Amino acid sequence: MTAIASALRSAVDALAAVPRDIAPYRALDDVELLDLTRLAADEVRLAQLHVSLLAGEIARRSAPELGHAGLAQRTGHRTPEEMVRVTTVTRVADARTAVRVGSSVGAETPTPLGEAVLSGRVSVAVADAVRTGLGRPGGGVTESVLDEAAGVLLERVSGLDADRAAREARAVRDELDLDGIAEREQARREQRSFRLGKRADGMGYAHWVLDPETFAVVSDVYDRITSPRRNEPRLQSEGEHEGEGEHGGQGSAHPAFDDDRTPEQRASDTIAELLRQGVAADTSQLLGDGPIGVRMIVAAHTLQERRGRGWIEGHPDAISVETVERHACTAGTITLTVDGHPDNAGQPLNLGRERRLFSRAQRLALAARDGGCRWPDCERPPSWCEAHHIEHWHRDRGKTDIAVGLLLCRHHHLLAHNNGWEIERAGPSYRLIPPDQRADAIDMPSRSPALHDALSA
């Protein structure tokens, strides 16, 4: 007790001694600022680890079988999570995370994930994301299999935030239990809900929990309303190249130029108008051209074998083959067939009934291959992206070809052109070359799980 208390008090005293005057922070150069931010993040991670260790012990002393004699109930708390929340003055979600990770770390049988937390290799938040994403035993997946998968995931989640680590973990669970995808999909669907409420000031609010399939439809509408591309001039024609239309054309002014509403206000007004007008709404004025719907992306071998998984374009969680087939009846699917030649491996060759040479088909191909903006750590969906020629149209006399095209969101597209970033292709891979030629190239992995599935066949 004395050693732990002394060490924690020393840590608190050391943190209290860190300068808080804003002037020294403003005097930092960019490199120093980022270095100190990383150090501060290390402080947070260590503090969360200490809280989790203590929370795990609180949970052990408050085990359900102890009843009212347990620590939490004996001190007037219903659960150990509530006791941790009150004691640490944090959110319920933070307390639950601390208890889950602390209980796992303090388990009688050590696990690779628990050891990684104790050693500082992964944070409490990432460890919880991995464990939650992998889910519980079932469908032939035992606890030992999940522990082994968590150990394998440690390398994949190194350097990732908790949200991305959770997506990686869910993807691994799908790989371990393909037959359980439909069951997990149904479990998420059953959590959907919608309710309206009225605030004391007369305003109203809606609380809408959407299953992934519904969320894909609603987010497609929302992205169309709020996308920065909505504020660009209308295109003269769909097939124009860089500098002639999408990036510099003399199109007619878009009504959004005179719109002083925030994106959130515009979304509220447009969705309300859609509800008022229903099926009679002129959606081309509200949302732009094209029917509302979602695209299902699936590897060709999956549909042929009728076993495996597909994805909703722009969303990372797998869906069942049955859902893909159901949508094929109404909205169509993108069936991804990839080139096996070493120089072109991973390039889409066949996209259902879409013909490759037309610009719309090429954008569909890029969306299926890239899954959104390919800039490292960017998560903009395909609907927010533009097609970038990695061999510039004018400078390099580049071709408008899928293999030398890449999806970039508007921000990163401008950054690439204006700040001297280059992109090079090596077979199926793309690498980002910083303006400073001395810096290392950065991998630009695809965000499309369907592409990874197609390449692994």
C-alpha cells in the first residue's frame, strides 16, 4: 500500500508541476508541439491503466456471489461500475471500460492482451475496443480462440485509435466465424429504435438508433446534403477531366453559394422537407441527381459460392450474403473481380453490368477498390471523394484510367495538388510521397474490405 500510494502521489505531484501558463506552449515550434502532445497522451494512458487496475480489484471484491457483502453494495453502490464512476468522477462508459479491462488484466490466467496492457504496448481504450470487437464465445469460437486472436491483433492495432482498433477486431471475428455474420447482423438490427422528445424551451429532438443497413441509407442522404462538394459549381458534363470541369469548370452557379445555413441546419431543413413531400419530393433539387440507395460490394467468389460476406459501400462491418442478394433484387450490387496479373493485382476488372470506360463506372470501380479517401488516417466516405490522377492530366499526360486513379476527399485532393505531395503505384499498392523528399514514403492502404476479400480468394 505504501509503495503504490507513494508512487501515485509522486506522479500526481510531478504532473502538478508541469507549467500551465499558455505562453510557453505558444512558443513551441510544430515538432515540439507534437512531441509534447504525444508525451501528454502517454500520461493519460498510464493514468487510465492505474485506474483500470484499481477498478478490476473493486470488481473482484464486488463479485455477484458476494451479494450485499461485496465492496460496491456494502458502500451503497449497486454495481462496481457505479462505484468506479462515483469515485473517479467520470462517465459511465469510462467506468465500464476500466472495470472490463481491469478484470481482464487481473484474471487468474494471463492473456496476451492483458500482458500488452500491463506492459504499455496498448492503451486501456484500445484493449477494450479489441475485446469488445471480438465479442463473446459462440458459433464454434471459444474463449481460447478469442484470446489467441486478440494476441494476433496486437500488431495490427499498434498505433491505431480505439475506434479503428474495434473495426479491426470485428473484421477478425467475422473471419473466425463467417456463419455467424447473419446472426450478428440480426442482433444489431434488433437494437434499432426511434423516439421523439420535447425540451423545456419548446424545441424538439429525435433519438434515432439505426441498424447498419438503415444507417447506410440515411448517411447517404446526409452526406449528399452536407458534402463539401455540394458547394461546387454544377458540372457542364460528366466526362470532363481535371481542370476542365470537376476542378475548374465554368459551370453555372450552385444555389448553395447563397446559402448561409450551417451544414447541420441545412440537413435538418432538407430532411424535414423530404418527410413533408414524401415520394413526391423533387430529390434532384434537395440531394442532387441519382436515386437514394446503397451499394453492396462483394467479391465475385462469395456470390458464386453463396458463402462469406459483403459490405455496404463506405461502411466497415460485414453483412451476410443473404442481405447482399436481397439488395441485388432492388438496388443492384457491385461484384468485385480483380486482375491477377502481378502488375495489376487488386485493380477492378469487372463491375457487374457497369462498363469500365464510362466515367460513372470508373468512379464506381474506385469506390469499390478504395472504400473512401485513401489518404492515411482519413475516413471520408466515397460520396465525399474526388477522383485524383496520380499521373497528372496535364503535367504527366496521364490517362483517365482506374489503375492511375485514386479517391481523395476534397481536402486531401487540394493538399496533394497545392503542397507538392505525390503518389506512386507499385502493382496493387499506392504510396504517398511527402514534399520533403528526405521523408519516408507512406503506405496508402485500401479501406475496402471487399477488395481484401477478393484478393484473398
